[in-house]
Amino acid sequence: MKLIKEIYDEKFPNNDCGLKIREASRIIAMDEDGLMPILFVSNKNYHKIPGGGIDAGEDKVKALAREVIEETGCTIEISGEVGQIIEYRSAINFNWNWNMKQTSYCYWGKIVSKDNNLKFTEEEIDEGYKLLWVPLDAAIKLVEDDKPSSFEGAFIQKRELAILKQFKKIQEL
């Protein structure tokens, strides 16, 4: 999968000592009206596209299908790859005792079916997750205008903006 961008924390150490590796799958999926689901994390003031971590024993596609159902209530069909984003986050900026390298595998596709039965985790509920349906250009504008209130949110904003803009380029080809 093509590398879209690497995002670094300026405090990230130069070695891999104690590095936690996390992989995730994400998708930009459009419905029949040209709208895509995007999540607004209201308590931290940023938006994110559906997707999340790949659990042990899952492949990228199964993890993505599970995450999309949990976060949007939708089933999806993958049409292609957008690319991958690699993030390097420092433990210095978190309450965690590790440094992290996260690779997000990003896809695009379509919504096959919708169900309003969202399955947010307790953490997502506490963070004020809200599901929105918007056109691609509106999603880009929302993410550009975000003012994240957390270090993690700032990383997510950079990641999502890179994914959305790369997808727009793909659609224009």
C-alpha cells in the first residue's frame, strides 16, 4: 500500500526502545447520496473517519468491517486503497508509559447498508462521539477547521486531513 504521509512528534526519541506498535484500518465510504460518515469527537473538538485498531487474529479488512459497524452501524464494500499513514507519537505527551508507532491502512468504498444501532465504547461515549453524514468537501472543511484540545486529537487531525485529501486526488483522476 502506498505511503501517504509520516507524522512525527518533535519529541519522539531517535530509537525504537520500548516502542508500541499499533495497526489500524480506516475507510472513506460513500452512500448512494454521496455522503460519508464522519465522527465528531465533541469533547475533544476533532473529527475522524470510521475505523480503528486491528485486534489479534484479525486481518485489516475484518477489523475495518467490525469498526465501521460499531461506529456507524453500516456495512461497507471496499473499492480500493487510499494509502497508509504512519504516526510516531511520544509517551512524553501522554499519560502512557510507552512510545507508539501506528500504521493506518486506509481504504475507500461504499456503504452497502445502514443501521442506526451504534456500538460506541464507554470511552467513545465519554469523549462525546457523534455520527455525521457529509459530502467529501464538507468533511475536509470540518477537519481543516478543527481545533483539537488534546495532543492525540492534533495527530488525528493531521492524519485524517491527509487521508481525505489523498482520496479527493484519487477521485479526480
